[in-house]
Amino acid sequence: MAQDESEGPGRVARRLMRAADRASLATLLSERAAAEPAWPYASLVLVALDTDASPLLLISDLAEHTKNLKRDSHASLLFDATTGLAEPLTGARVTVLGDVVRVGGEDRARLLARFLARHPSATGYAGFADFALWRLTPERAHLVAGFGRIHWIDVARLLPSPEAAQALAGSEPGILEHMNHDHAATIDLYAERLLGLSGQGWRITGVDPDGADLRRDAAAARLEFAAPASDADAVRREFVRLAKAARDSAAHA
């Protein structure tokens, strides 16, 4: 993950989280006798993020990690951006701590749609009786962004503006419809000129204050905004700016 040294630890951590489509989930394996300590239990999970950067998990009641969460909701997620580095310990990773609870109520449909947009293959089992959507509410995070760049981050610095996240949660469907229907060629240009990706047919599957999620078939990508967007108008202005940058890049190729 490319890092801007001028960015604060909270934004660096959030960018890393939003770029990831999987994480290592650590729960407490507490099935032993009450007098014995619980063992840490780590597992691989697919993850998506809400507009407010809260991680979402679609997991089965049959899985050990789900059984653990039903006994103790305290957990952490490790997001790892070190893949492919010759020296992995110079890469960035962030551990997010919080409570993981099952999602219900009126927000469930929106959050499930967001997860499935990030992971279309999960549509095949999302309706199974034993699968449910869970959400981690961050309490704090620990960022290691390379040697000497280590920070504990409180939740106020980790998450985006609540007002911005809420505004985009409401306007996201309209933004996606407009961009994917009216600006498909521009999205392909974003992918090619700004992200170095080939092929046509890229779509925007999600927007949030920090950027946009893109997908083409099985390939996923992340398009970052220059600065956090506070509402739909700010997102529109950023898409216009990115389109100009992409066209300028193409003109000078």
C-alpha cells in the first residue's frame, strides 16, 4: 500500500482496511473448563467495510469463530498489506479491536448488500439458514506502518466523520446507479490510467468518505480520494477531479 508520510495514522490505517477484502479474525476459544484460560483462536474471514469503516463479516453459526463470538464478543481483525513484499516487516498492517455482534434491524439489508457487492461469490450462501451478518464496532487499533512507524489509534482518529459516513450511506445507491449507468467509460479510465489495471467493464460497487470500491469480474480494486468526502456533492467533485487526472494521463501517454 502506497503511503503518504503527511497522512495521520488514522487515515493510513483506514486506507489499509478499506483496500482489504480479507482479514485474520482472532476470537477467544473458551470451550475449556471455566477455571482454565481461554485460548486465542485465529481464522481467515472475508471482510467488507461500512461507510463508517466498521468491518462486516458474513459467517456461519457452524464456524468455531462464530461459536466463540456468541460466548464472548471481544475480538480483533488483522488487516495485512505486506503480501508480495521482499521484506514483509517493512509493510503496513493494522489490528482493529472491538466487539463483534450480529447485525439485525433496518440496517441489515443495506449492510448485507454492501458485503455482497464487495464479495459477489458470497451470494451463493448468503441465504443459508446458518449464515448471518456480523459487525465489528471498533474500539481502537494498532498500526504498524513499517519500521519505526507504530501507533495506537483511538476510535475518534480511526473512523471518518460520522456525519459523512451517514450521509454517504443514504446517497450511495444513487451515486452507484449514476456512475455505473452514465459514466462507465470513465470508470474504465480510472482503472486503466489511475490504477494501472487492464480490461473494460469495471464497475463501482461502493463509495465512502475515503474513496470507491471497483470490481471487474473476480478482480477488485480501490480508488482513493485525495481527501475525505463529506457528502454526495463532495464525491461528485472528486470523481470529476479524478476523471480529469485520468484524461490528462491518457493524453500524455
